[in-house]
Amino acid sequence: MIGATYTDWYIGLGLAFFVIVVVVIIVAVILTMAARIADQAAEAEAGVDTVRAQSTSLSDGVDRVNDSAVRILHMARALRKVAVGK
């Protein structure tokens, strides 16, 4: 009867060791994925900074293009009035 008790302990310790090994493997995989995500986030942040810099440099240019488009539209309307005679 005493031997059976120790056998149960050995089975329990073996199962506990197996569970701990599985948990360590899962945590290692999660940490590896987190590191990859952090690297990708850093690259994305650099890309966003580049796009932001390019966008702010175009802000004056967009206003100029809009002004030119409005002037062209007004000239086209004036030419149409002259051509149609209204």
C-alpha cells in the first residue's frame, strides 16, 4: 500500500513537469511573436513618419492646385458664355 502512494506521486510529478514544459514552450512562442510584432510596429512607425513628412510638404501645393483649378473653371465658364452668347 505504501508503494502505491509513491507511484501516484511520481505520476503527479511527471504530469506537472510535462505541463510546465508545455507552458514554457507556449510562453516562448508568444514572446517570439511579440518581438516580431514590435519590429513590424517600428517599421510601420517609420513609414508613417515618412508619409507625414511628405504630406505636410504638399499642403501648400494642394492649395495652389485648388486655386488654379478654380481659376480655370471660372475662365471656362466665361468662355462658354462668350461662345454661346449668353
